[in-house]
Amino acid sequence: MGRGKFITLEGVDGAGKSTHLNCLAELVRQRGHEVVLTREPGGTRLGEELRTLLLGEPMHIDTEILLMFAARREHLAQVIFPALAAGKWVISDRFTDATFAYQGGGRQVALDRIGTLEKWVQGDFQPDLTLVFHVSVEIAEQRRAGRSGGDRFEQLDKAFFERVSTQYLSRAAADPGRMRIIDASRSVTDIQKELEIIILSI
């Protein structure tokens, strides 16, 4: 049995990526693959506990990043690596690109510091495919406004999300072989048609 593939979905809060997780999983299943759906931060018991802290508790930015990578290390060891080795496809709502975008772009932490932790925690391991769901910050803000509750990141200002979006686009431009930008301002049907084409090509 060959190694499975690792697909990640990225984008600012409100871009709509979570809407398409199950559709993407079904497209992969139709190709005959078993799918593991997961998320970051989270994906494991410890990771979900850390998620609660990360999304709800104010903390020093260094603590925030270290906890993100601690949860990621556990996620890789317990879920992602074993599933891929068993030939399963793993689809994750966020991965390391989110740390570069949110903590690097949004919080303006030096990218090389994040890169050092990335290398330590995951070595050369990267997703096989990353789909970046992109909409204007204004559209994303309108979508977030329709939600109940919201975590501490969703409460941050427009300038923060502008920086997050810019960093996502910059990373996608630097790694076009892995990262695909999805115009998430379109209808759900149009986006799902594009996802079907992408899945058939990998």
C-alpha cells in the first residue's frame, strides 16, 4: 500500500474553507481512498485542550507560537503520520501555513523564528496540496459577523486580517507547486466544481 496524501485548507476566518471540508473528503472517497478529517490547532485529545487555551486565553506571543507547535507535534505523531503510512488521505483544516499567516503576518513575528520551529517539529515534511481560500477582508468580515460567539482571533481588527491575507498570498506565490489559491467569493457550486478538477489531477 502506498503512502496517502496530505491536503490542508487555509484562509482567513470567514473565507469559507470549513464549508468545503466534507465535499473535499467525499471527492477523495469517490476515488477509492479512506479519508481522515482533522484540524489545527487540535486533532488529538491534547491538541483539543491546547486549542481551547489558544483560542480563548490571552497569552504572550511566544507562548502562543510554542503551544501551536506543541499541538502540531502531537498531531503529526498521533494522527497524520500514522494515517499517511496506512495509505489514508488526511485533510486538515489548517496546518503550519496558518502559523506563518496569523502569527507571522498578523502578529508580525519574524518569519525565520517560525521557520526554525517548523524545521524542528516537522523536518522537511509538507502537505502534498494546500488550498488557500481567498476572499477580500471585507467579505470575510461580513461572514464572521453572521456567526455566534467567535474566538479571540476573530475579534481582531481589519489591519490584522489584511496582514494575514497578504502573508497567505505571499506564501502561495512562493510555492505554487504546493499551494493553490481558490477564489472563495464565488458560489459554493462553482468552488466545488474547481475542487473536483483539482482532486482528479493529483
